Amino acid sequence: SVMFDRMMLVELRETVQKLGPEVFAEVKSYVDPPKVVRTILQTLLHIFYPQLQEKLSDWNECKQLVTPDLLKMVETFDPTAQGQKIDRELMAKSLQDVPHGEVAKHGSLPA
């Protein structure tokens, strides 16, 4: 339901707002990131930079896009908004192998 989606969106925004510069530094420090980190970041970047899809298989290209601007885009993103174009099938396929709770095992998480 739209109400559930909106509640999840509020929770996501609150979590994203807690992210600090150390998270960016950690992600950018990876030469070869854990698979879950790479998968989630690439999926996120596909949402905001679909025109760069071919370049996003290169981790160095992905790291360059981890900026405060990306954080701002995530904070203000509303997937339930009218006219929002998201390739939900691509997202679902990309994230299908990421077990719930797996992210917490790999570095910075807001308290």
C-alpha cells in the first residue's frame, strides 16, 4: 500500500540523514568492496544515473559518484511520487541475492 511505502520512505530518510562523511570515506577506501556493498551502491547509482549504466560495472567509476550530492538525492527521492520512472525489475533482480541484515555486517551504519 502507498501508506506502507510512505512509512518506509520516512524511515529511510531518517537513516540516510544520520550518515556522516566517514561513510563516504569508507566506501571510497575500498579497492575491492564486499559484494553486498558493491551491489547496493551500483543499484542505487542505477536509479539516479541510468545514463551511466555501462560505466557502473567499474568500481572506480562508482566511487566517484559517492558524493554529498548523491546523499541529497537519496534524501529527497520519493519512489511513490507520480511520474517517477524506476526500473523495478532491474532493482529487484540486482538486490535479490542481498540477504536481509547483510549490510550491517559490512562497516558503517548509523546508530
